[in-house]
Amino acid sequence: MAKNTKRRIPPAQVQQEYRQGVEYKRQLGAHGMAEQSRINERFYSGDQWYGVNCGDSRPLVRHNVIKRIGDYKMAVVGAAPVSVRYSAEGVADTPAIREQVEGYRRALCRGDKATAPTAAAVKTQAAARALTDYFQTTAKRLKLDYLKQRVLRNAYIAGTGVLYTYWNDSAGTGQYADDACTAPIRGDMAAEVLEIEQVYMGDVTVEDIQQQPYVLIAQRQPVSRIQALAKRHGCRDWESIRGDEASGRNGHATLLTRFWKEVGEDGICTVRAMQVCGDTAVREAWNMGLRLYPLAMFRWEEKRHCCYGESEIPHLIPNQIAINRTVSAGVWAVMMMGMPIMLVNGDVVTQPITNDPGQIIPVYGSADELREAVRYVDPPAFSAQLDANVQSLISDTMTQAGVSSTLLGDVKPNNTSAIIAVREASLMPLQMMQNRFYTFIEEVARIWAEFWLTMYGSRGLRIEEEQGVWYMPFDGAQYRALLPELRVDVGSGDAYSETRVTETLDNLYKNGIITAKQYLSRLPSGAVPRLDSLLQELA
């Protein structure tokens, strides 16, 4: 964490830091991070015979256990729906305050701007409640579920997934700062998933990204876009920006964005940023106003004293190669037994042999020559244990990776309770990975709250409720000192959760503990069509 020295960071320093980061990643593992990620991608996608010159005469069979293992684990880790709840640290949250907060929200929903809470705790908790609701609205707008899937996939293949949140100045909000609708409010958050090859840490031994001295992002951009960005931010040398000729892509160049933290004159530590392309400062250093780096990372497997994660694919590749070779050998052996190699005596058989069923082959010669005119080469003996060895290798590989047939659903659901018990016991090893993923979601929620409190200014927050959609007046400057305390609530996402919920509700309703309305309102989503209309009729 640097002090506010007001010094200018030269582009040459940023380029040097970038080269150091690239060199470090080249030394990771046997192939380097970038090459290992490409190898992992090919094995995951099924291109597992890449570079093997086997010709076209033999079948190259693929039994992709890597993809099946990865898809299952990603589904388990990311399947459970995640909800984020914001609460204000140091502010009371009692039933009486909650009732006042609810009344304040209803008044704002009706458009009664004159109604204001008398207690500061009520106003603060109302803002925290608004952020909780607005998180779901933002998650839908930014397609957080899709972004989570991409982060998980990148983490499984490359070891680390990164979600980058940034401010889009040109984004429209549909809101206006005045009643005459002449001053539109523009600018909103945006998010994208970065490859780990694009992100470089200042200290590779520090695991917490928020403790890094600086963070670099390298993005390939069209030269015209970089020039327009530089011109918009007052760069005098914007015309000197050229493409990267070394890569043969003159239309593109590498834009480096450097983030670091400094303590200002007010004693508050905030994030600074600058952008560099080559030896040109596209945008000089500016204060983002954020207290957190706008990046959240999820590591598939953590490594001690290393900021980058590790994928399990490199450890599965030897088994995958052995499985493919063994299966291919077995298929080839069966083909040789069913269609063995034919030997033809060219002295007695003069016409072409097509090996079609019923083909008549004229043979000229004696009876002995007739017997030797055409014959088949007996293939070597085929071991009956080959198929059993393949199945054992596949099963052992998946079991050692933490995946079994019960987890994959390859069982008949005759005893649901027993299957659930086995599944829950088998899922325990993934709990630590799941907790790391929830920590990643919590970090995303903290970063989004920073944007709302520092960048939004005065605007309405879109709140979506069962009664409809309304906009709550919000002024980020009033709550900028608010340090959100986040709690991540995770719902159940296993295959039998809806069945168990329905069975529990059935028993409660049959025993008269709940009413029909309570029963219907708590059924899993989509279980009853037009449920809202049905509940209104029961009312």
C-alpha cells in the first residue's frame, strides 16, 4: 500500500512489470502456464490425439473422463443458488427497526418522498436492504449465472478464474437527474471474465488479491479503439499508437491497465489506475474511488505461497492417455478378428479383390494352388481381460478424482433415502472447494457494493418484488462510509432437494400443520403453473 506521493509512473515501468509477469508464468510447471492451459483445453474438449501421427488406418477412440469429471464438479460447486444479504456493521437490527424499515420502503414504493425515517439506524438498514434487493437485479442484468459458469470453467482448465468489474461510462440507465427529463443519468457497472493469462500480480507469493502491491490486466484491443480511448482522455501522442507487428496482427495491440492502492491526504486508501500501450500512456493515473481492486479470483486448487491456482487436468492426462490407447487397441483387435488381413497369390488370382460378400474369384492352377490362392492372416490372441482392465482404469481414475457412479446418477433410484445419504457422504470432499467458491461470490458482492457507494451518486435503485418493480431513491455519497458486512446464504442444489421439499410439505399439509395457501406458496418454483392466480383465488 503506497502513500500518496503524487509521482507519475512511466509507461516503461509498466511494460517491465508486464514482462516480468509473463516470464514468471512461462516458468510454471513443465510447459508454462499458457501452454499448459492450451493442453488442458484440448484434453477437456476431446482433442486428445493432437500431435500424435497415427495415420488414418487405425481408429483413435476417445473416452473423455476428464470432461465428465470436470462437468460434474463444476455442476456441484456452482449449482446451488446463491443469495447475498447486506447488513450495516455497527447498526442495530432489531424486530422494531425491521418493522420501521418495511414501513419506510412501502412509503417509498408509493412515491411518498416526504416520508423519512427518524432514526439513523432505520435509514441505514433500509439502504442495506435496498442493496440486498439490488444485487439480484444487477445479477440478472449482468448475467451473473453465466459469468459464474465461465469462471468455473476457466478455473478447472487453467487453475484460476477471474471476474473483472469495471465502469461503463456510456451505459444508459433510463433515469434522469431532473423532473423535466433533460439530464439523463449515464454510466453503470459491467463485468467480464478474464483469462488468467491476462492477469498479472505484483507479488506472486501473496494469495489475497486485495493485498497485492499492484495488479496488471493485459487486453488485446483494436488499435483504433485504443487510439479513441487515448484521444478521449487527452493523450497528445494518440496517433503514435501502433499495432503489435511482432505478432503479425497490425490491427491490434496490447492495452495494459495497472491498478494499485494509495493513501490519500484524507487518510483513506483508494485504488488508482492507469492505462499504457507500448511506450504511450493512454490514460494517466486517476483515482477510481474504490477501496477494493475490482477483480475477484477463484482458484480450483490452492498452492501455498502462490497467487495462482492449479488445475487437476495435468494430473489426469496420463490416465486419460492410457485409457484412450487401451480402448483403441481393443477396438483395433476386434476389427482385426472380424476383418483379418487377406493374402492373395497374384500368380493364380489375376483380377482385383474387393472382399465383397459373394464375390466370385477365378483361380487358375492346381488344387494345391487353389487352397493357397487366398488366405487370411490369423490375428494375435486377444486377451479377454482387456475390456475389464479398461473399465477398471476408468473407474479407478474417476474414483480417485472424487467422482463415482452414484454421484453421476448411474444408479436406479429405488431407495431415495439411501442414495441421498451416499451422495451427501461423497460430496463432503467438495465442500472445501464449494466454500472457496462462496468466498469468491462474497468478494464479488463486496466489489459491487463499492461501485454502488462510490460511483452511482444520486439515482434510483431498481427493486424487483412480487408486487412489481419500483425505484428506491439512493444517494451513494450518504453511505460512502458504510462498510457492508456481507453474509452469503446458499440454497440446496442437489437433484433430490425438490423431492424432499415436496414430501415435507405433503406431510405438513396432511397433518393439518399448514394451510393450502401456505402449502402452495412454498412449493418449488415451476411445480404449479399459474401459481399466482391460484393463490389469489384462494385468498
